[in-house]
Amino acid sequence: MNPPTGDVLRIYRLALITDPGYATYFGGPANVTPAKVTLINRVTQLYEEDLSIRLMLIANNDLLNLDTYAQATGPNGPCGAAACFTQSQVTGCSSTSRARYVIGQIIGASNYDIGHLALGQPGGGVANLGVVGRSNKAGGCTGLPTPVGDFYAVDYVAHEMGHQFSGNHTFNGNQLNCSGGNRSSANSVEPGSGSSVMAYAGICLTDDLQAHSDPYFSQRSQQEISTYTSSSQADINEVQTASLRHFGGGDEVQVVTFGPGYATTASIQPLSVNINAAPSATSR
């Protein structure tokens, strides 16, 4: 029996951050946005076919292309006076909470429904469970030195986003990565490593059924994710901080534009502006 997705197509605004390693792999900044479009076209193909979910990159997603380390880890960059990430945070998927801050600073909390950090370097995959449309909606990260093809898009990005949409692991193996806390006993419906997006194909030694995931969501994943997307997501408040600096003498007044559609005037004194905005709507 199919899950109760019915005839409803749910569209989610995706904010996708990329790092300098991603830009380097694709040959420079000019190629980053086309690469992101190709990636998300593949991911959303799976989600739309099985789950009636369409992922759409936000219109100004290129602002999240952190193509140089000056942009990603330097002060006075896209995130303001403070650096967007520390070196360790952008070296691997070590902190999903920071992505929420970065997207909030650059894009604004109310302008996306799901956020993800895509790295062009080793980092594996990690994501928070059931966070789309909630306070930690940017809690997902994928990092591989070759961020291209189905290995990246299906085995990792679609998998981690599946966690963000409340999908648990579905494998029933117990070898290597299938062991310990990675296995969800209540959802272990696939033999061995499994073969679907939310399983662990290729990383469970003798439990492996195949080398890579097939591009489909199991019936159990469809049930979990459809239940989540048909429920009401919570509204949250998020704070953006505008750091005002480099003023000259006298009584000049500067206009600080901070995120699309927001502007404030500021006098010479150092100032921190808190902006409250309510948005709409575990490792691999």
C-alpha cells in the first residue's frame, strides 16, 4: 500500500551552502551554482517520485557559495564581523548547528525551509532527525572529496536529507557501520546493509548486499517521511546580528543592509542589532 501522500506536491525551499573544496573541485566559482543545480535536480527526482516532495534552491542561493577560505573562515565576510565557520567546522561535518547561524546571517531565517552544508572534502554525512521547518532546519551536512554523481547525491545527500525529513535507518545488518547505535531496531526492514536511500549499502562488510544505494525510498521510509511532512511544522524565532564597523568621523549615518528586504540605519557608535524572524514551514 502506498503512503498517504495523495495528490499533494509539497515544495520546500532549500538553502545549500558549499565550501572552498566544492568550488575547487568544479574548477572555480563560476561552476558552483550549475553544479548545485545538477546535484539537487538528481536529489529532488527521488523525493518527488517516491514522496511528493520537491526541493527548490532558494533564488539567491549563490550567496551561500563560500568559494574561498576568506569567505568561509575569515572575519568581515558574508556573515559579518565574525567568521562564518572556524577552520575545523568547514574541514568536515563536525558541526551542524553552525550552518543554521550562517544561513540565518546571509539569507535570513524566514527564507528557507531546509538547509544543508555540502563539502568538497572528506566529512562523511551527518544530520539531525526530523528538523525540516523547525529550529534546527539547517542541521545536515555531506562531505566527500568527489562531490559528484550518484555516490554523492544518492548515497549521501539524499540520505542525510532523509534524516532531516525524519527518516530513520532501515538496514538490519550488524557489521562495521551497521553495528551499534546506527541501527534502528524499529525500522530495520531491509536485510543486511539494505539497498535503499536510507540503508547502508556498501559500508557494512559481509552484510553488504551491493556497493551503493539504489535510488528509491523503502516503504518504511515513505511512511515515516510522509507522516512527518503531513504534520504541522513549528514556527521558531531566530536572531541575526548586524556588526557595524569602519565608520569615519563626524555625524555620518550609514545604511546597513542585512539580508534580502531588510535595511536599518546606524550611527557611528558600535551597535548590535537583533532581528527576530519566524520561518515557514545522525550520521550516515
